[in-house]
Amino acid sequence: MSVSAYCMICSRKMSTSTPRVKRLWLWKDIWKMMKLSGAVILGGCVFITYEVVALNKAVTVDTQAVLQEKLKSYIYLNAAPFKEQETFGITYKVRKELHRAARRLLETSTKILQRPLDEQLSKLDVDPHECSLWLLLKRTRSADRDERLQAVQQLAENSHWHDYQYRTVAQASDHRTAIGLARTKDVDLRFFLPPPLLPAVDDGGLWCFGGNGLPYAQSLTSVPSEKVESCCVEALVQHSKVPSHCEKIVANGGLQLLQRVYQFRRNSQKIQRNIVRIIGNLALCTNVHSDIVQSGWISVLAELMKSSHIMQSSHAARALANLDRDVVQEKYKDGVYILHPQCRTGQAMKADVLFIHGLLGAAFKTWRQQDYVPVRDVAAESLKDDYTECWPKTWLAADCPNLRVLSVEYDSHLSDWRATCPAEKERKSLAYRSLELLRKLKAAGVGDRPIVWVAHSMGGLLVKQMLLDALKDPDMQSLIKNTQGIMFYSVPHHGTSIAEYSVTVKYLLFPSVEVKELSKDSPALNELNERFLCMAKERKFKILSFAETLPTSIGPMVKMHVVPVQSADLGIGDLIQVDVDHLNICKPQKKDSFLYKRSLQFIRDALESHINN
């Protein structure tokens, strides 16, 4: 073949192949445009899909909320000016990040088309700091209890959120979450909505909800309105002990009325304490829990938990524990107070220590530190600074954190000079009080763990009576079995001379049932002591007794040994004489004093095999 012919053939091939190359280049352009447009469409789809999925996971709308918005439910809008970054709260920030992600998709369209859609959604650059709020809120409503508790704990531990995020939690939390947050140690109070504003009150006074009966009654007397309110609150305390009355109190607006009085009487700790006591009694009825939460009591109780006054904080702790059905299985009835742990804790409680006060005592003041004498020296000043209102709550809880510490309270009187209901005299006897207190302790779960009893004065007689009564009850055998030790502070096992003193002046004092039962060498006391000794020896209870050696002032002119050493000697166990009077035998002067250190040692020794495992 000639060179010219060969060139002619090549030129023909080139001429015929040129349109194909052009068509190939055209299809490549079209394919690039399709990729670009696909990226745009995909970016929009990713944005819309992610926003729908994220909001669907984060937000739950209750269409019945408006119907439930009466006096009980309430929502607060933020009236304070927003910062630019907080204009729409979390929604604004999430959308802003989604827009940025969509732009990044357009810029890298080719890479996006080569990856699955779900993978891209999972890798979108969304601020986890913002999304974690809604994810935690969703987890707090999980059907899994452990996951709920963990989510509430993580919510409470966050300290880097903005005010609007705390408000979001406050308004989006369900009742269970709000209660759990309130029972979390050192929780931020911004997690809770303040109590709702209630309608204004007429000039008739706080107690004229819908009527004018009380204002008319007030016009006939000179009793201050605060005294009237205090009497009414005390009456409601008694009503709230009756389960059938609790629902009536709630149904008739009692929660809102008590909220108003609580806010109005902030200068009266007694009124506030009794109101919180009522809330704690109402909380024993689970069907009114939502009413208690919706009427704004959770924020009040959470604030009280931080109070420096142990009585106030302990009343709030009892109310919250009765509300917290997600963690607390026990029910703390009126007069039974949990001193430790008052907040949710991951530490298991291995044993119980129960404190029972004596005649004219109380759940808190009986167990306070010994009152310091105001003298001008360094020691007195340091003692004043370290003073505690309740050493079982502060000292014992710190030294034995894995023990549940309970304190019991009951009414007692020296005389019956006032007119009382005949049934009240029966209620004051040791036999009646024993059965009543056993029912309360059983509801509180006492008997499920090893127990050490700590009693002062007449409280020791009550402990002995309870253990003997429990011995006869088949349902209370675990309480007897788990009793490891008993500590008596000046308990009159053989009676006390204070009863003789009261009988001598009975026309002035009219000695009460309690005082009569404490008569020296009383046959009833002797029988109680003999029966208890038989049981204690058979069960091998560890027993430690403290006896006073100093006289106690009874009135301005009389001093006497309330419980002599002979009466404080049970006959078994160790007996230690202490140079203090009857009132201070159970009040250590300071944490490193012999009285406290020996008491702590006894509790640890009695529970050694249980708390060290």
C-alpha cells in the first residue's frame, strides 16, 4: 500500500470518529450536571430528612395539654430578652448547623453520591452539646428503669448549659424526672419551675377560698391571723394522716391553698414545716402525685432540701422520698424521718440504725449536739462553729455512709391537765404506741436489713415493747431476726423518780399516762423487763447502756437524778456511767468525745459482719 493511500484511509477514520468523541464529551457534561443537580437535591433531602428525624426524636407534643391547663398545670414563657444565639433556643442552633451541612454537601457532591444516605446522616456535623439535652430528656421517659435513672443523673450533672436550656428541661420534664432531679444531690434549682401564681385574695384573709365564713369568725376575736392559720394547718396535719381524707384535701384545692400560705408565711418556720409535713403525708397516696407536682411543690421541696435547717430539709426529704416511686419502695409515714440517705445514691444501704427519743423528746432535737456554754475562749468558739442540730444525720452518716439512718417521732406529755378525747389516753400507752410504730416501721422497710436500735429514756421501753410485740407477729419475724444490737441512753428499766415527783403534785400536773407507766418498781415495767431479758439472752442481742451521774434541773428550784444508775442497768450487756445529766446523755459534746466514739464503735461492732461485706 502506498503512503498516499495509507494517509487517505487514516484521514477517513479520523473524520468518522470525530462526532463520536464530541458525543462522548457531551454525555460527560450531562453526567456532571446530573451529579451536581443530584447533589443539590440530595443536600435538600438530607437537610429535610435530618430535621424531621431529629425533631421527631426530640419533641413529643401532647395534644391534650391545653385541656389539662387549669389551675394545676402551668407553663412559663421567658420574658427576659434573648441573646441572638438563643433566639429560638435549641431549634435555631440545630437548623443553623443543618444549613452548614447542606452547603458542605453541595461543595463535595461527587463524594456524597458515592456514599449511602444513612451514613451521611449519621456523620452530619451537628453540635452534640445541643442535641444531648433532648436525647437525655427522651431517655428519661424510657421504659427501662436503669436507663431512666442514668439519664436523670446525667441531666443533673450538666453545669455548662444556658438558662434557656434549664427552662427547657423544667417545662419538658415529666413528673418522674422532676422528682428524680429534686432528689439528686447538689442539683441546680433552675431545673424546676417556680410555683404558679394564684388568684388574688380578698381582704377576708388567706382562708376564705370561695367563701366568707372565716373572715366573719375572725371579726369576732382578737386572735392574730397567723395563729388562726397555724391552728388550721395543725388540724390539716391530722386529717392528712387519714388516707381517705387526702383525696378530699386535694380535690378541694388544698394544695393551692397550702402553697399560698407557705409563700405568705415565709417568716414562720413552724407553719412552713407543718405544711411540708402535710405534703409528705399526701405523698403516701400515689394517685395524687401528679397533683402535687403540677401545683408547684417540687421546686419548693428541692429548695428546702438545700436548707441549713435540718428539720426543714428532713421534712422535705421525707416528702420527696414518698413521691419517688421510681427508686424508693418504702413509704415513710408521719413521724418516721429518713436522715440518711436523703438523696438518690448509687450506694446500697446494708443496714438500718433507728433512733427513738424519750419523754418530751423529738426526732431531731433529742439527738442534737450538746448545747455549748457561751464563754469567751477559743474552745467555745470552735465548738460553736462545728455545732450540729442532729449528730446522726451529720456525724454518723459521714462515718457510716452505707447505713440507712431513721429517726422516729411521737407525741408525749408530762401532764393531762387539758381536756382531751378519751381515746387519746389509750393512744399514749406503751402498748398502743408500740403497735402503731411497728406498722409505720414495717411500711418503711424496717426488718429487711440488719438493725441497730438507739433509744433515749422512755424510748428504750418502747423499743423493748416493740420487739416483744414483733415476736408474737408472724409478719414481723424478720425484724426480730435482723436485730443485731440495742443501745440504751439512760433508759428507766426499773422506773424513774420523776413519776413520783409528778404524783406528789398531781393536782398541779395531773400526770399523763406516760408518766404513770414510768413509776418506780412498777409491776408492768418489771414484767416488761423480765420478758425482754429472756428474749435478749435467747437471741443474743448485743447491748450497750449509758447511765447519767449528774442531776438534772426539773424546774427552777428542783434538781434530781431522773434515771438512777440502778434503774439504767438492764442486767445484761455493758453499762457505762457518764458524767452528764439526763438531757445530755444522748448529746455528745463533739465528734471526738468519748460518748460519740463509743456509740460509733458499738454500731460498727454490732454490724461488722454486714457492713464490711
